[in-house]
Amino acid sequence: MNDGDFLHTLTPAEAETLEDMGEPGSYATGEVIFEEGGTADCVLLVRTGRVRVTAATGDGGELLLAERGPGELLGELSGIDGQPRSASVTALDEVHGLVVPLRAFRSFLLDHPRVALALLEMLSRRLRESEAARRAG
């Protein structure tokens, strides 16, 4: 299991509950799934495919923050605080996933504190990865 694999932190019952809250979503290769600065309205649990996560740099460039794949959760920062997207997410190949509206996702976290803690641990890892990438870049 990879450290960012959110799906595998869920029990079967939790996964079923989350599944009931969302709808299937599909994205073509090269499609921008989330745009940095965009309005947050959902999170995406990736089922298949890979994405590239990038952020704009001060000089107009683009910094690669991560590549993510099956089992990983995207848009989780906005899912927690409701703020605009902090990075862009682009499909590297065809991506299929579960799209969960923010209100439902926040309710899910309130009802499942163990999952909320697992999400905080994942966010902490991702923040450290992003900071390391920014320093190196």
C-alpha cells in the first residue's frame, strides 16, 4: 500500500458509506480535473488512472508537486476548509473515480473520526512532500 492510498484506510463499511455519497466520474487524458484557484465543490477518489498535481510558481512557471493514482484522494484540502483549490490536477491517462460533493464529504468525516485522523496523517505527509519539492525546485 502506498502512503497516500486513502481507499485502503477505509473499512468496508466506511467505503460503502462513502460510495453511497458519490457519483462515478471519468476524465480523459490531458483533462484538467481541478484548477488551481478554482471553486471547491467536491473531492475525487481515484479508482483507475494517474494524475499530475502542479502549482504555479511566482515566475509564471509550473511546479510538479506529485503524481497520484488508484486509491488516492484528490481535493482533500478544499474538502476540509472549503477554500479555493491549492493546486491543479490533470489526468495523465484516462481516470475513473468517485466524485463526492464537499458537503457529503465533510459530513462523512464528522461521522467517521477515525477516517478524519487518517486523512490528517495523509495531509501531513503530503504537506511535507510539497514543501520538500518547493525547496528543491
